[in-house]
Amino acid sequence: MLIEPINMRDMPGFFLNRQDQAHQIIDEVGAPNLRVQMDLYHCQIMEGDVAMKLRQHLPTGRVGHVQIASVPERQEPDDGELHYPYLFSLLDELGYAGWVGCEYRPRHGEQPGGTSAGLGWLKPWR
């Protein structure tokens, strides 16, 4: 089971907003099958310093899934504030062996073939 901190800009009033808050809940619940979905898009908006958050939280074993998108537009993760080649290398360095999911709004998703055309960012990672 995953819990996910969501930024207050996209979802005002959402209960869970910060990584430390999610990890505290996991500590309090104490269930061995409860993990954090660490969405780097939400983390950057709410907290910034994503690399340090990865260094802090991945070694705890409480991160069950990592999710990405560009910041601030939540589009393909090939531009914006976060440098994913660096962050992917950091995930490797920290021993993260899980999946990295994508949840974003394709730049050209409303055009015929726009979503597929936007998958070019994946080529270096295949």
C-alpha cells in the first residue's frame, strides 16, 4: 500500500503534502506493507532540494515507488526545473531497484498522435 504526498498548488486542501509527514505516518502506523510513493514533481513544488530528499528517504526502505514529471507544467520529464539524468543516476547510486513511473500531461496530447510523439524523451533510457 502506498501513500503519496500531493502538492497544495494542484490539490489545495489535500491532507498529505510533505515527504517527512508521509514518513512520520508510516512510522506511527508501523505496518510492514505501507510505503511512500515519492512523486518528484510534488516533492519539488512543496519542498525543493529533491536530490537531498532522495538521499534522506530512499535509504530508509520506506519508499515503495518513484514517480516523475516536469516541473512546473507537469509535462514530459525532458525539461523544466528537475534534471532527470542526474536524478536517475542518483537513484542508481542509492540502490533504488524499483520502478519509476510517469504521470504527466503530454505537451501535445490533444493533437492526434501527440502522446506517442511525446515519448521521445524515453530513448536514452531504453
